[in-house]
Amino acid sequence: MTSKERFEEWKKKVTNKPLLKELAKMEGDSEAIENAFYKDLEFGTGGMRGVLGVGTNCLNIYNIRKVTEGVSRAMEAKGQKSAVISHDSRIKSKVFARTTAEVFASHGFTVYIVPEESPTPFLSFAVRKLGCDMGVMITASHNPKQYNGYKLYSSNGCQVLDDEANEIISYVEKVDPFEVKTGTFRSYMKKGLISYVEKWVYGAFLNAVESQSLNEITCPLKIVYTPLNGAGFKLVPEVLYERGFKDISVVEKQGTPNGRFTTCPFPNPEKPEALRLAIKLAEEKDADLVLATDPDCDRVGIAVRHDGKYVLLTGNEVGVLLADYILGTRYARWSLPSGAVLVRTIVTTSLVDKIAADFGVEVRCVLTGFKWIGNVIEKLGAEGNADRYVFGFEESYGYLAGTHCRDKDAVVASMLIAEMTSTYKKDGKTLVDQLNLIYDKYGKYEHKNISRKFEGASGNAKMKSLMDSLRTDPITSLGGGRVVRTVDFMDQSEYDVPRSNVMLYETDNGLTVIVRPSGTEPLIKFYITASKNEAENAALFGAAVSDIDRIFA
């Protein structure tokens, strides 16, 4: 069907009044119709994420019903009958969570749903704790307010991996969203098919998080926290307080759930703007540490007071600090397990490899996406060696200590960052001081992450064409250096990872550049690493960005 034909079909079949109004506004706007209907919003191996609105290529209750019906049929084929659903603070998140519950319940499944906005790591934990066959998290993570999404978790608490996702996709593709019929949320609650997740599950989650603590808090901290109007608004302050951090100030305008993110258009703790209000409050309070979690509370960004100023640390820097702290503390106490394993993604700093080597810890590299880190934990558990996993992280501000869940966890990360800050403060050091000591020992590893946007139907086609050209017309030079090593993750045997549309380049002047299309946004992402000195690294970054602008124009 053409975009126009799909548009006409939706006009006939949509019954939801807000969506009907959007369709009426779209009438006669060929570009809007094309962008909304040129394809089906993909439910892929990373779940589903899209702009809210009417159309096959937007996120709305019809696409939520379609995906959940496909998931339900796939579950029935395996004899699976239970699910747990969570959601963050985004626009329509609660509606989409209830819609998902209604579709599951229409199949006679036992469904648990969170009573309020809750973090993604809690969903991962709850799937296993409640013994459910499947979990759904309604979130678009750190995307702007116009987005929402749908993440799917297996019974092991890990996001579904590619093989299982592809099987589910085969069911989803056969569903007509307008033929999915359900009863009401309230009626299913009366029948006992839908019930709320109880408080004891939250208590068990917090106990599991607190069990990852390594040191008693003997040096008080002043902490400023912002949940960025997201799902961390309760659990992060609670775990910090329980661990002994009593002086916690929450950014008032960002302290409660609000999917419009009125004070922070891009609720992404990777962006300095996201921490602006928190740093302002920290200056007023003379705080030691600023913590900012994203809307679904699986990522955390930080700023630390150093020499009278607040310094923002990157995901790689915080990951290196946490790895050094966790491994060093456990090594000193003889509590590192035999065959200890640390996991990082291929786009995450290789500096951590040197740190791990000093402690005799194995490093496993996985594809981008925390589900692959969760998969390593699951494999170790299947071997009876889950305790070998000590830490995993990715450069995009995602960290996990412990095996209580199979996804990145900003609750446990916030606790450990605060604990680490307190421990070093007792020794007269800041996190910046400790990071500089690490650089002095291992080298000045610096990283620059950039992206190029390709929106709409034409942008999607161009993004595909550019990625294809990397294989038909190979890059031979980058950043003033000759490319001496190329790894095409669609066709390689060097790394024990599935095929993926990723290219890695190393040059003879010390650059590493990784290129990959985002799985959740219309972006091509570039990860650039240099490890010389500050001035040389800056020159290499400048030259590399110029080449990227030229090649991906």
C-alpha cells in the first residue's frame, strides 16, 4: 500500500478521538502523510521507539496493540502465560502500559503492572522476582519528549536477544492492529488477570541494590539529585538515604514525573544542559556531587566539585572510575572471584582493559546495547558462575554492578558513585583527582562521540546508502592518518559477537573510529578515541570530525 492508501485506511478504521483529530489536520499535507505512513514503525531487535502521533510510522495505541498481540501469540506458542509491565513518566506511558496489559489479559495471561512510574532496572528485576515469562517497559529512555517506546524482556530479565526478537517479529508482522479487540483494564482487574506489583518487590529490589555496597559511609557528602522529571524520583533518594547520605537536595522543578520535561527539553544526562538546574542548586548548597538520572532511570550523569568548580564527567570516565574502585576495593579484600569478568561494549573505552589486567580480571567485549552485557551474565549463570561477573558498563552512562537485574541500573550506580566520592573525599581527593591518577598511570585516553541526523523517509534512505558505501567504497584515511585496520562487524571473526551493521577503523596516527547507525533514533553515531596527550588528542579529534563531515555529508 502507498502512504496515501494507508492514510485513507486509517481514516476509516481509527476510533480514537485524539488520533482522528490528528488525521483531520494531516489532510492535504502530502509530506506529513508520507512521513507518518511511508512504513510500519519497526519492532526490531532493540524494541520499538518512535515519535508519538497518528500513523503506521508513529507510536500510538494501535501500534502498541499490534506489537503486544504479536508478542502474545509468540508467547502462546511456547506455553507462556505471564508478564510484568512497567512505565516511565513520558507522555502516554501510562496509557500504553495499560493498553499492553489489556492485550495480554485478553489472552488469559496473568499480568502485573507497576502502580506508578518505575525504573527500567526495576522491571528487569521484577520479571525474575515474580517468575514471569515476559516483561515490557514503556519508555523512550533519554529521547526528547515527542518520543516514546516499548522494550521487551525475556524471563531472565534481559532484553530479548536477536533470535527471539526475530521470532516475535514474525508474529507481529501478521497482526492487523484494527482487529485486536480487548476488554477494559478495570474489567480484567476485577477478574484477577491484572494486578499491581506489590511493595515487597520494591523492597527486595532496594535490598539487592544495597548489597553491592563496598564501604561504610564515614565521610558525609552534600548531594544534589535530579530525576529529570523521570522514574528515579523515589528509589534513588531512598537508596542514598538508606546508605547514610542524609544531605540530599532534589531539584524542585525536576523532582516529580512530568513527560513534558518543561525545564529540560533533552532529558539526557549525557547533555550538559540536562544538569544545568542541578549544578545551579549545587552551587547554592555547596554540594560535593551532582547526580542526574534519565526518564527511565537506567542512565546516570554526574558533576563533581573540584577546585571550586563543577566538572562534568563522561560515561567513559565514570565507568573507568567505578571499575577501578570496585576492582581495587575487592582485590584489596581478597573478594574478587576466581576468573572475575568485566564486560564493556565495543564502543566503550579500552582504558578499562588495562585496569582490569592489573587485577587479573578478564574483559569481554560485546555489541552496543546493554542486553549483550546482560547476556554475558546469563551465560555465566547457566554455567553456575554468575558470581564471576563483577561490573559492566557502556560509554552512554550505563553501569551495572551485581546480577540483580540484566540491564543498566542508575539506582545502584548512583549509590556506588556517591559511596566512591565519599571514600575518596575521606582521603582528601575528588573523583577528578582520582581520574588524573589513573591517566598518569595508563595514559590520557580521550573520547569524542558525535552523530549525524537523517530524519524522515528520505533521511532513512540516505542513512542506509551511506552505510552501504562504507563497504563498496572503503575508507582509506581518517584524521590525517592512514587506515591500517578495518573491522566490518557484518563479516568478521575477531570478536565473539553477532553480525551487526558496525564499522571499526584504526589509523597509523593513533585514532580509533567506530561507525554505527542508531537502533532507536534516525542517527549515524561516531565514536572517536585518541590516547596521546591533550593537545595531540584535540588535533586528532578535529581532523577526524572534518573527515566525517566530508564523508557523511
